[in-house]
Amino acid sequence: GQGSPAAAGGSPAEKAAVAYALRKNVVLVAPAGDDGQGPDLTDHPAAYTGVIAVGAIARNGQLAPFSSRHSYVSLTAPGVGLAAAVPPDDYARISSTSTSSGIVAGVAALIRSRFPHLSATQVGQALTRGTTAGRTSAPGTGRGTIDAAKAVGLAASINAAAEPRSEERRVGKEC
């Protein structure tokens, strides 16, 4: 639909919470919004600086019609016709940038689990650079579609570049 009125404007409390989380080195991933065909709303927290905003693509690689087309979209992930658990014990197919952001949040968690010393900024770089070019460079596609293997590989490279080489560690211990 039409997006959430609360999400459309953000709030001082939400902005403060995002700023606090970023200061604490938290990786923030948010759905870009499901109002692509609706009013020109700015979805928060996705629109805040430092938040990785995720749009949705369909199986054909095209941006989903409902996905936000704002310039703050960082990247995309599958988000059309995905199976999701529905209480109490069923499943349904859903389409939403919320499912897309869940996929990207999972990749971020994988990166953090393998490389816990990376900063939130470094994890964000691995995510946004760890994409494949989409079929379109239309507004709302960001840097492309998440590629988990590529993002984890980039995180490994960032981690390796941040670690002192073995000889530097040995010399440092001798001093």
C-alpha cells in the first residue's frame, strides 16, 4: 500500500534511537518501503543516514512494483512471493520490502559472526559492494541485488586489510 504515516515522517525519538545505535556500532537494515506506486512518502528509519535501506526485486530481477523508488535505497533483495510463517502453524506467500530487508539482515549477521571486529560501516560497505548488477538501474535499485557470497568475500578482504600482517604481529610482540 500506502506506507505507514509514522514511517513517513520519522520522529525525534526514532532519529535519536538510530543515532544511538550507530554510535554503538550497530548495523541497521530497514525495509525501503512498500509504497512504490503510492504517495511519495519518505520511509523511516530507512531514509536515515547510516541505515541500509533495502528494496524488493521480483524473480525476474526487476524492481517490484510496490518497492520504494527513493534515492536512499542502498540495495535490493528478493521480496516477491516468498514463503513466510503465519501463526499459529501455517505458511503464506508474501511480497514486501520487509522480507527483502530480512534477507540482507541475515547476510549482515553472517558477516558479523565471521568477522566480529568489523565496524558497522565496514559491514555496510561489504553489503552494498557485495551486489550484482540488476537488470535495471532505475531509481530504487541502489547498488544492485545482494549477493551473499560476494558480500562475505568482501568482508573477508576488509577484515584481512585491517589485520596486521603476521610479520608485523611478530615484530610487535618482540618489542
